[in-house]
Amino acid sequence: MEQAIGQEPQAAGGPVGTEIDPKAVVVSRAVRDLLQPHGFRPRDIGSGLGGGMAWNRRGGDDTHEMITCNGRLSGDPDRAEWTAGRYGNRGGFVEVTGLTLCGALDAVAVLPRPVRVDGSLAEGIYPSLEDALDDIA
């Protein structure tokens, strides 16, 4: 089974880890210029949580979104090595792997809250955005 960006269940109140000053991280200008205007900030989510580093932004509906390149903040924006996810502040997650950076930005714009119709929390890692949307619908 693939490992989630943050393997530990998300604690009430938001994402795990520590937000980092964007000026303190070394990332390519291309990555920074794509993510920061969309409200993403670097976050250390801890290597012990199956993660490392990710770009994070809070959603407006008790969720937050993260984008990472194999546990790193930087990578080739055009390679399909990025993971995008939406996480419930009270638990649950929906992640899509194998994306380009633009694909990851597109994914977080449409990924559903990680709650199924019956109210149960969804926890899934998907190989495509279509699979994630089909499963949570």
C-alpha cells in the first residue's frame, strides 16, 4: 500500500507539522511561482509521519490541502511525481499520486471533502483524479 503524505490521522484543528517561513526554504522559482500565489505555504510534516515536507493551504470547509513531490517541497514541475491531497481537520484524506505540479493544483481545486455520503470518513490514495472522484461521489 502506498503511504499517505501524512500517515498519522489528522488532528482536530488542522494539519500536522509546523509551517515554515517561505523565505527560509530553497525551492525552484518555477515551483514557488506556481504554489505561493494559490495560497500554499511550506510545512514540515515530519519524516516520522510518512511525509517530510509539503505545501499546505487551509480550505474553507474544515479541510486543508497539501501538495508534495515525494516528501519534498521542490521537484520538476513537469514530471508526474507530485502528490495532491485534501484532508479533513477531523480526519480522513483523499490523495492522488503521479501528477505534474499543474495537475496537482488542478486536483486540489476539485478534490472532494474526505467524507462519504453516509458521513463516514474517506481515507484513500488514488492513481488518478478520476478514480478519486468516482470513489468519493
